[in-house]
Amino acid sequence: MEWLALFKGPHDRNPAIVSIAAGAGGTESCDWVAMLFRMYQRWAQGKGFEAQVLDHLAGEEAGIKSVTLLIRGPCAYGWLASERGVHRLVRISPFDANKRRHTSFAAVDVVAEIEDTGEVQIAEKDLKIDVFRSSGPGGQSVNTTDSAVRITHLPTGIVAQCQNERSQLKNKHQAMKILRARLYELKEAQRESQRAKEHSAKQKIEWGSQIRSYVLHPYQMVKDHRTGVETSKAQAVLEGEGLEMFLEAYLRWRAAKPC
């Protein structure tokens, strides 16, 4: 009961939509996105959660430029809400012939999947819907038909897309789910904007304000800059096995914060 009480957010028990995007750094950052993608997939697999790829944009040379996952499982959003923010990687670059140390950044966004209860109103006139040919994996029929869907919410500029399904209708349905979740998140952020101003310690999701650092050279360490939790088992974290300690620490840290 004590543990379940940590999932006290209104949507903590909902599925989570996790989006990862490369920061500045080209191929380095794209490779870092691929590493984070694998980490979350492995973590979900270890907990028996379902991880479905909704959108995938490969990097120009290697790695992944951006990817969106839908993760379903008990309290999936509650577990993963802590991952929202900038993740920083320091390592010897496998793409640098001179074996120099590089720093890469990736932005992780996590929103709860929201059912269409009418709380978020989306007017058809406010939507711009584009269809295009999928560029990701998925088989011949995915890559040769205009099945991918991109939806732009004109009043806010929020964009959601899906290209994983073979059916354009299914891709549109999934893209609308992502859009609804992001609009709800925006609505909540606007409600709490005054509170955020009062809590100056709250991290902003922007380059240079990373929530966690992963160091692979000259030593190995993963450190969360909010909770102060760190470990030298960096490879275990990147394999998804050691990620749970950071998720648990954040839940307890959040519960201890003043309302």
C-alpha cells in the first residue's frame, strides 16, 4: 500500500507515450537516441510491459533521429514520468577516428495516454492532416504506400505523427491519441504555470538543463541531478536492468516534495 501510494498523480496508472529526439551533434546524438530507445525497451520487457513503436525516423548515417513508443503496463506513466527532460551522454565516440571524447544530448518527452472523455476538445478545422510514405521499417506495403499520417494542431503548432501501422486509418487513430495526450499535457502545464514559477528548483526541458548524466569515459557513472542518486553500473542502466533504481528514487523524491 505504501508503494502504490507513490503513484498519486491523476494519470499515473495510464499507459505512457515516450518520445525521444536527438539534440545537436548529428550522428553522435542519433546513436544516443538509439541507446535510450533500447534502454526503455529492455526495461519494459523486464517488467512484462508492452512497448509498441508508433513512429521511427532513422538518422542519416546511423542511429535514430526520433522515435515514439507507447508503453502499456501497470502504472506505466507513473513509472516513466520521471524520464521527461534532457539526457546527457559522455563517451569516447565510436564514430571518431581519433578516439576523442564527445558529449551528446537527447530530449525525452513522456505524456500519459488519455482516453477521449471530452476533456480535450479538438475541432476538425484546427487540424492539418498530411499523409506520406513511411520511411521506417515495417515491410514492403508500409514503405510503398502513403500510409503514414502527420497531424498538426494549428492553434498550438503541436505535431503528432505515426507511420508504424500498414493502415492509414490506424496511423491516424494513433496520431490522434498522441495529439490528445500532448494537448492535455499543455492544458495541465498552463494550469500549473503559476505554481511552477514559485518552485524555482523545477527543471526546464531544454538543452543544458539535463536531468541525468551518463558517463562512460574516463570512468563509468550514471547520476540523476534531481535526486542525487548515482551508480557506477552504467552498462546495467543502459541495458534497462539498472534503470529501476532511478525511477524508484524519483517517485520517493516526488512524494517528499511539498505540495
